[in-house]
Amino acid sequence: MTFFAARGRALQFLEVAGRVLAAGDERLRENLVFTSGGRAEIDPEEYDFFLLFGLGFQLPGIASFTSSAAASQASAGSFDRSLNCKIAGLLRQVTDKDIFIGHNPQWAKNAEKAYHEGVYDIAFGLVRSAVRERGFTLVRQPAQTIVDGWFTEPALSAGSLRLDVSGKVAGEAHRQKDVSHMNVTFGKIWLTEFLRLHATRPTAITADVLP
């Protein structure tokens, strides 16, 4: 597997350059080279399929009592407005290979935000339809990580670290009350489940690629 990543919205500076995606500024180029282990461009010919994870794509809080019109509008809008959607569109310009979409993790449940914003199964089903209409495949957050039908299990957020995009491992933790970022255990569960369900060449996946 090859990872391309950057903090915040820095990946918004990706652009189509011929048949590859390239960085539109030097800082993003440095991030791509570091996180991928040396690659400055995303060349679709080198990969079997693609997974875009997070990138500002949050499931909308759709509850069972939400009107069908409002639910449909929220479902499509949550993806269309995201950086995830923008990059998926760029990729589609240079490849017809499968593109999988992973939404931001559901916020971890805590005492200050313990009410239900929506129902995960309802929101996921509606957004999946909107994503499919655009030619991509939405990936479900593993069921074992969800609590109370909406939130992520709190233990999977504890001790999450900021993305390392330099030559040094900073080891800088997110603030204690952060509920939007997940830790390495969550990542292992998510990626293992994704590979089990969606990888087209599972025999090429070895255990040592997982943390």
C-alpha cells in the first residue's frame, strides 16, 4: 500500500497533470514525498484501486424522523461539499479504476456530547446512494467501533496523534477533549475490515503492513 497525506486541507492543492495527480505547491509536494515514501505524484497506473479517507466528508445527522426530501438533500450535499469529493473527481479524470470513499470517523461519544445527532444506518444508506450515483463506493465504518447507533467508541479516540508530515516523528497528541480524531487501534480495525471486504487482491496483503 502507498499512502499520500497532508494536514488540514492541504490536499486541496492537488491538480491533474497529464495522466497523474501532482502537487500544486512545494509544501504539498514535500508532504506527498514524505508520506508515500518517495513518490511526488499519484500515478494511477501504479495501483489497483484507490481509497480516499476523511478529507472533510462527515455523515450528516439524519434521524428516523427526518423528511425524505431533507434527508436526500443532506446526503448528497455532505459529500459534494467535501474535499474528498473534489479529489475523487480529479482521480476520475485520470483513471477508471475503483475509487472507495471513507467518511470522517463518527465523533467519539463523551459526556458533553452524548445526545443522538442521527442514526448511522439511515445516514450511511442514504449517503451511499448519493456517492454511488457519482461513480464511487462508500465504505462503512466498522460496526464494532460504533456505540449508541451513532458515535465512535470513546476508547478508540483516546491518545490520537497528529499526522506526521516531516522527517521527524513528532508524537504530538491531540487535545484531551478531542472527539474527531481516532487512534491507531481504530485505524487497524478500519483498515483490516476494509481489506477483508474490498481488497481485489487479498493474497498480496501481508500482516506487516498493519500497525
